[in-house]
Amino acid sequence: MSTLTADDKKRLERQLDRVLELVRDKQWWTLHGLSVELENRYGCRFPESSVSARLRELRHLGYKVERDNWGRGLFAYRVTKPERVADQEELFA
């Protein structure tokens, strides 16, 4: 079992922030679309598996991550903020 280093944790937090910044538009995104857009914006790799992991992490943080089956094994995702997360953010703003 491997342990995350401090550098790994920083990288993953930065990756999560960047994914969240992009999906705040509440549009439907495929993992491939997110990966390509993130790589274009930030000039570094964002594998689809990493993007998928960050979406799961957002779900654990209280965000609503919807999944829509577009057929032939292609899924799209949309992230919205449930009221309890919005209320918490207002308290700390």
C-alpha cells in the first residue's frame, strides 16, 4: 500500500481545483472533453482516469455529480452544488 507524499497531495488538490473551476459552468462534459479542455488550459496532462477520480471526490465533498448515458459506452457528467454546500460557502465567504 502506497502513501501519498506532500507533493502528491498538493498536485491532487490543484487538479481538483482546476476540474471544479471548469465544471462550474453546469454543462454536460464527457471525461474526454474535460481531459482535453484541462490539458489545453493548463498545458499539462489530465488523464481521463484522474478526471473521473476528481469527479468522485467532488461527490464526496457534497457536490451533485449527475451522469447521463449518451450511448455506446459514452457518459457525460454535470456538476451542480446542492443547497447545503452553497449555504456553507456563504458562511465562510
